[in-house]
Amino acid sequence: MAASSTVETQPVTMESNANTNNSINNGSSLLTATSSTNTNSPFQQNLVSSIKNAKLFVVGAGGIGCELLKNLVLVGFQDIHLIDLDTIDVSNLNRQFLFRKEHVGKSKSQVARESVLAYRKDVNIQAYHDSIFNSAYGVQFFKQFDVVLNALDNRAARTHVNRMCLAAKVIKRGLTECYECQPKPPQKSFPGCTIRNTPSEPIHCIVWAKHLFNQLFGEEDPDQDVSPDTEDPELAADAGKSALDKEAVQGATGGIQRASTRQWAEETKYDADKLFTKLFINDIHYLLSMENLWKNRRAPQPLDSDVNKLADSAEGDGGVDSGLSSQKVWSVEGCKQTFYSSLADLRLLKENSTDDTLVWDKTYLVRKPNPHKMLLNPCVLDKANPKCYVCSDKPEVILQVDPSSMTLQSLSEKVLKGELGMQSPDIELDDGKGTILLTDEEGVTEGNETKYLSEFNILEGSRLKCDDFLQEYNLVIIINVTTSLEEGELYKLIVDRSQLNAQPEKLPKEAKTEDSDDEMEVIEQNMAATGDRKRSASNGGDETISKKLKADDLTVS
């Protein structure tokens, strides 16, 4: 989130003011309860006009954007612009509560606007079904907003919005932290073989359960199979191929053929005993037959078949009781009972449904959009990182590279666009002559893309001035020549000079990474530069690009 000003607030809850509660339930906002005579107002009086008059831009209408938009409307903001390129998919319905099944295939931003207006009719919400990378949403567009809220799910788009906010002065450069002031750990992805064969974290189990729901009742997707994966790269070519012939795998079902989970469940009429035995006993035995998987990790333990007897006879869940239901540890039999009851309920729901599939929906959240009665929490903005390669006074990074191994195209695509989030970078050699190495200006640097950096006399300490006209972002890359990179590594990017000779530091195991939601839209960076685009005067003068020395005029000694 980027803001043009800093305000001090108190925690805003709806428990402190009965009038506030009633006003929101009646389709109004917290500001309705704020007046000069109301001593219980959740807002300071000098903040009320700021909220009413603020112009907001929400980028993204997915999982984050739905919650954000609802909260903004209920707080009392009245002028909101919303953009998202994505359309609603069935997989979005389990958490993006502004969308229902009838909305599938429609624009997220348009439907989010219509849905949230049910809470307040007097809000001006303008929705754009478009990409944030579109040139229509440049710096001048961003300048009209007091606050920009970044509700995107991928780093490239977040980075682009951050650059736009800095260029438009929505973020106060050098005063408060920008999105890129702190390095981001790599985004995590979860290969299918990890989910199906070797789960080791709670998130793996959550994804597996989500896939199981779809395999049994939702839209079938072969890529979301929950059965053991015999194509796991860790396995030998013939590992596990005879597993189904083993007695342990025969189990109570009298033998399992490798049919789809949905097909097998329908053939057994969703028999709870058979499904439980397959998923938690037979499949685990099958995994154990893949011996290569357990050489360096703890092997799973199949549930005892006696657990089946607990489904009808167990009383209570038998777990550890801490006094709070949310902190109660479920026992195996408690989990078994929940599995059985849920399976029965879902089977009946599917039988009574006119559709062939079930969709996990959120009727409670739609009915009570703010069940915890809290909309805002106070926060203190962090100070800007003086070494930030984006918002500092003189942004620069060090590139460790062998100039004879990297082409200009690799520098542009892998480093400037891939690593540093630029959209349309130009590259100039800071040699006192303003030599242009790469630009999309027609006829200026054609043929340079495939040339190596060494062909332009780029040596130790050479400085490359990189300019992204679209983002109004300038960066200097300092070359550190090296031939001792790890095998398969083309370059190493160093954003802090103090790390140049430091030993590489491994992330601790508990280090958290950014959430990566593979079901949310990844905006395509399809923004093509126009032939008549003009350059900003990066050197502070009026010299045009045509007056600068071209790279072809260089003589390499």
C-alpha cells in the first residue's frame, strides 16, 4: 500500500459503538456514526474529511482485493477505482467472497464493484477490466490518487505498481519504505509429487485436501490427482511398479486398479470405509513401496485398520482440550468422524444438486462480511532503506558477470526485466560519450541484442545507465568481472555493496516466503512500446538520443 500522507489512528472496531454496528448492517459506514456530537466516534474529527475526500486506487480484485474493497467501503471511503485483468474461475469461489457461482467467466473488477455496492449504495466505484501494465495507466494516471493499495498476487505486478507510485510521488521517496526496500525471498511453489508423495509442511496437506475435494465432488483436474505419483523424479524408473500386487495394498477393497479418484469413488458409491481405507491405508502402503523416497526422510505410517471401528463408536474427539475450541488438538478418531460426516453431507448435497459438480462457497461471509467486528488496525510506516536500489537518491546495483558470456539480450531480459522488474529498459554505457547499447528506438541499436558485453569494451568497474521511460525509473549497474560463478550460474546480482565479498548466507528454515497463489491471475506483461514514444532527459540536458554516440561507433581495443 502506498499513501501520500501519514495519519495516526486508533484500532477501529465496531464493538465500541452500537450505532456504528447498526449503521453498517443497514448499508452505511463507520463515518455515519461520526459527528461533532458523537463522543464514541471511532475516528478523530480531522480524519473524517480526509476519508470522505480521498481518492483511492485498488490494484487487484482477487483474494486480497475482495477483503480490501469491502473494508474500504465499510470504513467510509467514497471514491474508489479498481482494476483487474482476470475473470472469475470456479477455483476462486472458495475464498473470494464477493463472487458466486453465477459470476464464473465474468470480469472480477466489474463483479466486485457490483457486489460491494450492496453494502453501500452511495460509493463511487469505477472498475477497469484491464492490465495494470497497459500504457493508459502510466504515471499521470497514478498522480490523481491519494492512496494506492496493491492487492496483487505476483511480484512483477507489485514491483511495477511500486515504481509507478514512486514516479507519481504517491510514495514519499526517501521518507517511508517502498515495496522494494527490503529483499524478498524466492516465491515457493509446490510440485505435484511433493503434495502427493512427500508432504512435510501444513500447506502441503491443505493443498492435498483442496485437491481431494475437487477430485471427489468438484471439477476434475488430472493435475490435481491425490493418489501417489509414480513419476516422482526421486524414483528409479521401475520403483513402485509392482506395489499394487503386494498384500498390504489389496486391503479391504479386494484390490485397487489405477482409476481416477472420482471414478473409483462413484463406483463405490462414496463408501466412507472404502475411501478412508484407500486414502489413509492403501495409498500409504503404496508410497512405502517407493523405497527411494524414504532414504533421507521419515517414512509415513499407515493408519491401523482398527481405526475403522471408531467411526460409529467413538464419543468426543479424544483430543487435548486447552479450553478453546480453536486450540483443541484433534485425535485420529476425531478426524475420522469429521471425514465421515463431511463425506456424507457432501454426497447428499451432490445428489440433490442440479449441477454435476460442487463448489466450495462462502455464504456465511456474504451474510456477515465483518464477523469479527474489526476493520482497521493502527500501523507505523517503516523508514526508507537508504540503500534501496529503487527509491534511494542514487539507485545502483552490482552485477557479477563474465562480460564474454552475457549478451545484451540476456542483460535486458534476465537481469533488468526478470530480476529488477523493468518493463522497457534502455541501456547506456557511462563512458563520457553517452553510448547507447540498447533501445527500442527504431534503427538505433539493431543487431546489438546478440552481441556480448565484452564486445562493447565493458570491463571491471564499467557503469551501465539503465532507464525505463515507462516507469520513470533510472538505475546504474556496476560491472564486477568474475569467472568464478557456480556451475550453471550466468550472473549474480548484488543490491548492497557490503555483500560484495561476504559469504553467501542461507535462509533459515523458518524464514517465511511470499504467498504464491497459483489460482490467481498473473498479469501478462504485454505492454508494447509505441514507435513515437519520447525519452526523458536522463542527463538533465536537452540532448536527444540522435545526438548520442551509437555503440556501432565504438572501437574495442
